[in-house]
Amino acid sequence: MRTTAIFSYKGGVGKTTTAINLAAELAARGQLVVLIDADGQCNATDFFEARDESGTVYELLTCPGADASVAYYLGTTGRENLLIVPSSDELATVELRAVEQDGGRLNLTALRGFCEALAEDGETDFVIIDCPPSFAPQTVAALVAADDVIVPVTPDNWSMSGLRDLTISLNGARRANPRLRVAGVLLTKKDASAVARDTERALRESGWPVLDATIRASSHPSRCSFSRQTLREAARRSGIAADYRELCDEYMEGCYHGENQ
């Protein structure tokens, strides 16, 4: 079983779109996938209309030692081979809880324990974790649980500085999870502009493992968010759906390129 966190410090880079569509593409290929929505905005949870179906990530983090089965946390998505551990509005308060008097009760190894239990069951092939755009407690928990991380970036002047900040966070997470690797930096919302070309060139010359697959700019993800359909379902012949198929191909092949940060 492979566990991958989708994480970027910057919002609006297609992080949740990537988590949803990579998970859906893997599931469509016959892989059993668990999508964990660790973002307090609950976008992946709302996309799959998965509220109130199961235990939540907030419960995992705030109820250390709770005697609940793995199945308790697995909600349905209406798609074959794809399950979800939903987020909740309470998850947005977990950072505040961390600095309150009982903050020490947060269980930052809970997601790792959950993923280890999934692996022991032997049925799950992939776990995809959608992280918030900050180094919040749930992000730490996700990176402690993950085998690797995919980092979506958009073609703009802030991409490289964001990666420098990310290096510090990943090095911190590796103290608790030495196996954590960067699966790759994923260029999203790519267009034909000179800025996009210059950003991609800089990324590929940076020493970071940049994925061969790139995701083009498109209005389809916004439309799909309203219809609650994946790109595979709503726009299978579109260019961006083809991009996510290419990403899935590369991901399943391992997608470690060059030196990992």
C-alpha cells in the first residue's frame, strides 16, 4: 500500500482537484483507494457528499486511544473502489486546540496508525491525503503517515520561494517519518504564457524532482465542482482529463525523478 500526501503552502494551486482526480483515476483502474480529507475547508468531503456518513479526521486527531474500527472511518463516495475519510467543520479549529491547555491531547500519529491498519488489512492499494495549505497539525499528521508527497505549484513568481519554505517543513516531518520522500512537484494551471515556460524551466533546473506530467489551465474543474463529477466522468475527452491520466500513469510507475529534497 502506498500513502501520498498532496500538499502545498499556497492555496488555489489545484491541490484538492488533484487529490480527487488522481484518486478517481486510480479507482477506475481497479485499485482500491482511500481518500483522506485532512483540509478543514471540507472541499473533497462536500464533492463526494460524504458528511455524517462515518468518523472524521477530526475524531482521529482528537480522540487518541479511541477503540474504533478502521471501517468506522470509511465513508462512501458513490464510486466503485473509492472510499473517503471525511473532514468536518470542526477540523478548522484543530490549530486553536493545539495551543489551548489540552492541546497535548492531539494525536499526530493517528493518521499513521490508521494507514498502518489499512495496510494490515491488505485490501487497500493507495491512500491519498488532501492537506490544507498550511503546516497545520493535520498536515503534520499527514506527512507523518505518508510514504511520499506530491507538491502542486502554479506557474508564477512565488513557486520557487514556496518550495524553499516546503523544504523546512519536510525536514521537520522527517524527524518523525524518515521514509518520507517527494514523489514530485506537479505543475498545474499551465498555459502558453512566457511566465509558464519560464517557471517550468526554473523548476526543472532547481534540483527538485519535477513530474513529467503537467496539468493545463482549464475551466473544467470549476464546472465539475458544481456537478460533483470527476473529470473522468464529466469531461473524459478534455485535455485536462488526459493530463490527469498521464499523471496517474507516472504515479503508478513510481514517479521519483532525480534527487529528492
